[in-house]
Amino acid sequence: MIHDGSAIQIGYSAVRRTSLRAHPGVLEIVLVLRGALDVTVSCERFALREGDYAVLNAGDPHLLVGSADNATAILQLRLEEFADHVPGLGGVIFACESFDLPRFRRTENSLRRRILDVLLAAPGHDLERAAALLAELADGYAFEDYYERRRSPSRARRLQFRQLVIAMQDRIAERDVLDQIATGLHYRKASLSRIVRETTAVSFSDLLTYLRVSAAERKLVRDDATVAQIAAECGFSDLKYLTRAFRAWFGESPADYRRRTRGLVEADDEAPPCRELGRSLAEALRGAEQAEQRPSRLSITPLLVKNLGGRADLFRTVAELARAPEMPERITTPPRPHLLPVRVPAGGAPPLDWVAVIRGIDRESFRPVLILPVADADLARTVAGEVIAAGEDDVEYWLAYEGGLGAAADGLAERLRAELGVEAVPMRVG
């Protein structure tokens, strides 16, 4: 971690296991030079191997677990020092893992070279190269690029979106955030909602909930405030609302998350420095022939699942990935499969054999999430019952509902719990 106020810090470590840590105001990039690395960041987990990299947003709690032969480069950038290089930097939400968006765009190798150029830069040149890298990441590997891959937003629209994100972050504890931002920035509310939807393919409310859940997670890790206090500080109307939103992302309640991670925060790091070895491996990686393009993998989040209706191209990508050959992993801790959403539409539109659909999913790579319609409770009960009766136990259940059906979603969740022993998570989708 940067301690002396420097803009940039470069380290090389033989990572065995780190504590759960977060660096407010500091972006972190990890690049695996040898062996394998399991990266847990917020609600996601990435299994990286040699040559893979991941960008970790400032403040996001993360934990690293490496293989016995691991060597990893860690690049940390203090964002406030680069504000003049990247307009609206405080509103950038980075979304860059080598196996995902860069591989999808076939820029994985060129971006890796840019990272290595920063790591191996001569004294006096590292800051300039870091600024160029940060600008490239902000303008091509951010939130607005991840969920909307059909086109890249214009420069003006990117800056507009970053301004909105900053305004949301500044008002995270407030109510009527849309009204406040519309008044403060002189927009109509409908225009703000349209800007967010057209730029990112997600709704204003979904984006705000994501920012609030992220803020709550950070407070749960570093603060001693009660969960109820954190709910209020992050703009949730009550503890129940925070719990529902948090469970949708993390699969557990805020209280359970805090209990589970408290020991991880206090754990000792097992990541001795290996500077000479690391630089040697980095030099070799930069000079080596670039690896053959590997199949990309999507990071599935509740925001992606909520927008499957309008993101058919991404859903098809997920389906294709489920049939792609699996790459060998060399990881000391078994990677957690990505969630694969399977949405059951109200009315029972094809495919009707949902058990066959579930059984056709590669369980080593994906864990199926059956998204059931609250608007058709009987169908939801029938489909869930059929899947359970078929012995398919490793399935998650989400209950999709629109505004005004929150109580019905809670009631259906109770019904499924009582009748089938299923813990279904209500998720608002409109």
C-alpha cells in the first residue's frame, strides 16, 4: 500500500495469501508473472494464471490467494494525483479483467504490454506511462463499456456519465437522489434516466443501488458502526432494504458478511517480496511471444442479470462460453463457478423443459441461477419444484419482480422456503 503520499508504487510478491484489504483512493492492478492467483474482490472471484491481470477499484475489499510457485506484480496508483490527466476520474468505475473485456475486444496482449511498460519504466518515466495507462483504462474499460458492448460512448457522453456518478456518490446517504441531481445539474429527471440507460444499459436506480451496496460493503469491512447505522449512512430506507440489496450481490446478509470477513481483515499477509525475481519475470513476459488468444469469460453480476432482456448479445455470449473448452487451472483454492442466469418468463414461454436446461450447464464453470417470475407465482412454484424433484440441488433462485410487487416477492419467497426448502432472493427488475 502507498504510505508516503507517492502517486505510484510498484511491488513484486510471492503471494500465498493476503488479508482482506482495501485501499481508499488507490487503484490496484495485479499481474500474475508466474503460477496462479485467486482474486476475491467484493462479490466476485477470479482465477488468474500466468499473464492474466485484473484492475481493482479504489476502496474495494479484496483478498489474494496464490499457488506455491506464485509471483505477482502489484501496481498501485493514487488517483488524486492523476486527476489532471483523466477528466472526471472520480466518477470512473473500472471494469477490466484480462479474461473478460480485453479478451472480448482482442486487446488483452496490448494492454498487458502497457502494464508491463509501467512496471519496468526507467526512473522518471513511470508516472507518465502510468497516466497514459490510466487514461486508456478509463476511456475503454469502465462500467459504461462492460454492460454495453455494442458501441462505445462518445467522449462527451463519458464525461457526462462520470459527472452523474460523482453526483450520486456525493449524495449516497440522501433520499430522492434523482430529484436532487436533476435540480443540481439542471437536467430533467427523464433525461438523467435516459443518459444512464443509453450509456450503460442499466437503470438509474440499479446503478444507485450498486453504489450504495458497494459503500455499505466498505463500511462493513472498516467501520464499527452497526448494520442499521450503515444502512442509513448509505441511503437505504431501512435495514430490510439493505439486507435484500446486499444479499442479491453477495448471497448473504450484511451481518453474516461482517462476521465472515472480520477474521480475514485481521489475518497476517503471507506475501514475501520478490523484487529481483519479479522484475526478471516481467522482463521475460514483455519479451516473450504473445500467447494465443484464449476464449473470453464473463463476470456475471446482478446488474447483468437484471438487464438480460435488453442485453441478448451478452446472454448469447454467456451461453457460448458454457460450451467452450475449459482452460486448465493451477490454483491452490478451487475457483468458485460464475453464476449463469436462466430466466423463466411469465406464461412459460419455451424452453419448457427447464430441468434439461439446468442439466445442460457445465457445473465446473458455471452455477445456474433460476430467475423466476413473481408475476406468475404458480409457474415459479412449479418450475422450482420440478428442478428440486430432479435432484438438481446446486441451483440458486432469484425472484424477479417489478415495482409494486415487493410484498408479493417476499410472500413467494416465504412460500418456496416453506414448501420446498428453497432460499429464493427477491430482485427488482423494473
